[in-house]
Amino acid sequence: MIYDSDKALLKRYRHIIAALVAYSIGYFTPLAALQTIKDFKNNQPNFCEWYLDIAWKRGLNDDNAFLDINRQIIKGAIKYRHCADFKFALVVVDKNIAGHESLGASWF
């Protein structure tokens, strides 16, 4: 179930969320991408599995590393938004805004 407050944020950050979904190759659902944005705005680390994998491969394990990884992923996603997958991810985000929650990487 997608709450109205989340729908409003999905709509507000629609393009960034779609970019995160596309950049993650479907790892992020729109709500998971929204959570990374919330964490970024609140200056809190995000310990999703993808970020844990990145940190492990880099030999990092403190909160600042996860803050930096989140910042890098968001920045990379914004640059990535010009790819063809971005348009497909926008459709997924729009469906979530309409109330049809994505439960996995079903858009690709």
C-alpha cells in the first residue's frame, strides 16, 4: 500500500526516482529509491543491500561511507537519466503514483 504522503513525494521527486530505478537496473523500486532520497535529505546512512555490497567491495564500513555511497549513487543516477531505460522507469514511477506499488524489478 502506498500512502498519500509517499505518493506526493513520488510525484515531487519523480524524475530523480525514475533515474535511480533505471540506474540501479531495477534494484530500486520507486519506494526504495524514495527512501534513499529521504535518507540523503536527512543526512542519514542507507544500508540497502546494494550499498552494503559497494561498501564491502571498497573495504568501507562506517556511516560516512554509506552517506558518501548514497550521494554518489544519486549523482550518478541524475547523470544517467538521459538513457533509454529512464523512460521505462518513469512509467513505473507513474504507476506507483497512481497507487500500483512495484514489488520488484518488473519494469525491464
